[in-house]
Amino acid sequence: MRIAVIADIHGNDLALEAVLADIAAQSVDDVVNLGDHLSGALNAARTADILMRHRFPSVRGNHDRWLVEKAPEKMGSWDSMAHQQLKPHHFDWLKSLPPTLVHRGEIFLCHATPVDDTTYWLDEATPDGTMRLSQLERIEKFAEGIDHPVLLCGHTHLPRIVRLRDGRIVLNPGSVGCPGYDDDEPVFHKVETGSPHARYAIIEKTGSTWNAEFRLVSYDHMAASRLAASRGQREWANVLARGWLG
């Protein structure tokens, strides 16, 4: 069994199309989607149309939730830009997404952690503003009570796999459409992947063992960067062009 795992598209339709083309060449059985589909400086409505057409098993991310829960005047810039593009049927689709999902009886899907869509799971923000691998004990704490061999999360945009001491794996496929950002919570920090590639992962079951492959996909990232720049989004333009915020 081979499953492609996508996450954190953030309205980057060009990156999504490139990733889906790469997936089509990989002989996968299914595609699952870990949320934060639309918010950002790019093409939210077109991205939603692509995802709605494919009907992948999907969970909602924190930005998906904010798009349907917050009043537009209370939204951050990423959500506000997306909200302006979306139609009622797009919001209906976002409202239909569950916070967690189990796929094929073995694969647990969430956006950030099983109980909260804004808490980092595999990585942590440090007081000096960088990201580091979290302690195994903390990672295992979030996995308590989930009796599935594969646990999938997104949210940090950083590709990562951790094998727990009981043999389960926790995997973050990285971000399809946004290779970096900064945030004020829980402390100010930056996430930068250092290249403009679109990222996803493939998990594969051989016998009773699950393994993973991380894939980096080239696409016309400069077109995405120019679009962000035309909308006055300098940091978006920078990170889409180079994988760095500055």
C-alpha cells in the first residue's frame, strides 16, 4: 500500500498542480490531505476548486477553521486575502472537513496534534526564534491513546519523521505551497526550509512495516513569487522565490 501525503498548500495552486502531477507518476493507491488548504497570498479559490474536484480524504487546519469561524475584520492577513476570493460553496466545503480522520483503519490524520490544531508536534519553537526537534517524551505524549501504526501531521511546514519506541511513526510531509513563515506564538520564530520546492511524502506498507519517502518537486515558483509581490506581500514573495524569508 502506497499513500501520498500532502499538507499546507496555502492557496498555492501552481505548487499543488506540480505535486499532483508527480504523485500521478508514483503508483500510489490514495492521497490524503492534512489541511491549511487556502490561506495565503496566492490563489485560494482555484486551489479549493482543484481539491474539491479530487475529493481526497482531508482534515481541516487552523487556517481552514479561522476562515469559517472568524469575522473577516478579525482575520490575519493570510486568511483575509483568501477570504476575499472564496465563494459560498468553498466555505461549505471547509465547514465539512473534520479535525481528525482515520484512513484505511491504520493511518491517523490531523493537522497539528490530535487534540489541538495550533500546537507543534514534532518540532518546537525555541526562545532564540529557531525550530528544533522536540523531545521524544513530548512527541509520545501527544500520541497517547491513538492505536494506529501511522500518525500524520502538518502545520510546521517542516518534513520530519519520528519512530516512537513502540514502533509507530509520526510523519510531517512538509508544505506543498509555503516553504517558510514567521509566527509570534508561542514565541517569535521563523520557519525556513531553504529552497522553494513543493514538498510532500509517500508512505508505504511492506508486510507489517511502514516506511516513508520525502519528495521535493520543482514548479514555476517564480510565478507564484511574482503574484505575491504584486499583492504587496514581500515576505511571501521572498520565501516562494528562495525558501528564505529575507
